Amino acid sequence: MPSASVLHSNGDAFDIAVKRGHIVGVRGCAGDRINRGRLDPKDLFGWRGHR
């Protein structure tokens, strides 16, 4: 499921992996013009606090 970071003003793009209605992981979108597939720690691990 494609999404964008709400933690930053530049809106890093990433994909969200969902299993049985729960987020199980994220990864950066390689084709994104802003982050080019890279994610910072907030984007990589911030979703874990919302379980």
C-alpha cells in the first residue's frame, strides 16, 4: 500500500506492508524523487509505536 511520511514536510514515499489489518513493515520507494528509496529512522521504525 503506497503512502507518504507525515513526519516530515518533504513527504518521503514508502510502501506499507499489511497483514490481517495490521502494519507489519515499511520500505522506501526506489522511484521516489525525494528519498530515492531511503528512509530515516522515524519512517523505518515509527510505525511500531502505533500497533
